[in-house]
Amino acid sequence: MHKSGAQLVRYALEKLSIQHTFGVLGNHNREIYNELKNSSQIQAHLVNQELSAAFMADAISRTSSTEAIGTMLITADAIVSQGVADAFVSGVPLLIIAGSGARERDGINSQPLMQPATKACLKISHYKDLVTSLFEAHQIATSNKPGPVYVEIPVDVQMHIEDIDDPLPVHLSAANQSAPDQE
């Protein structure tokens, strides 16, 4: 089956039970936003500025069940440190997905700006790492003292299409829900 990187992002977010994303549409995240239109589970909410997206995602994490995590979908050149820092200090899990320029031409390195206000910064540079990296980011954000995790996905990884022969990974919480109880 042929899948694009953006389709894999949608798959991972659906397996993580994400219901809402908040962010600003840009050239570097358009592929993911276009793919989220195909999801019956996820509503992508566009806002006027990244700070609003940070506070809305924070509110989802603070007011929802323990399974829910606020999710932002922005571009790597966005400045969101204030809202993210508030979540970091308060121990609120956030999943921050940032679209960035193509791997070969990308001159922006936002990770040094985000590192002090996040538990981890990941940059996905290989198509095959998309799903497992998003699952890992979710695990980091929700484990121990919860907090924000920044995941950068270059646009060429989002647009890459490949045949997938193996079954896609399943998130641990989804696997536990479908596994029979063993006593």
C-alpha cells in the first residue's frame, strides 16, 4: 500500500487518540493539514497565532482525560516559547509538531530555541521513523513529570510516498486495549 509521510502522521495521531490539533497553516505543514481533512477523528483548528495554539493545546491537556494530550501543528519558524514554557513549568504534556523546510535546504534550526522549554526535541529525517517517533514523543510527553515535546518534520518527509509492506506499528496503549487480559 502506498502511504505518504503526511498519511503516516495522521495514522500516528489517530492511534494516539488525538482529537484536536491547534495551529497556523504554513507552507511547511500544509501536507499534514491536507491529510487531517481525511480524518473523521481529528479536528484541525486554525488560529491566528502560535501562542493561541499553545494555550488551546495546553487547555486540552489540562481539562481532558489522562489519555488526551494537547497537540499543536505549526511551522518550525514559529515562536511559541512562551506558551510552551508555561506548559513545561506546569508539567502539562503537549505534542508540538512543526513542519520545516526540506532536509537539504533547511536553514532554520528552531531546536536550540525549544530545548529549554521542552522535555525533548526530535527531528524526523527518515520516512520510516515517522510513526515510531511520534509514539516516542507522546510517551516522553506523558511519562514521569509530563511536559511538552517538540517534533520537527521536514516537508520532503511529509510528501515522501513509499510502498509499505509491513504492518504499521501500533501504539502501546492501543495494543493493550485490544489484548486480552492475562491472569
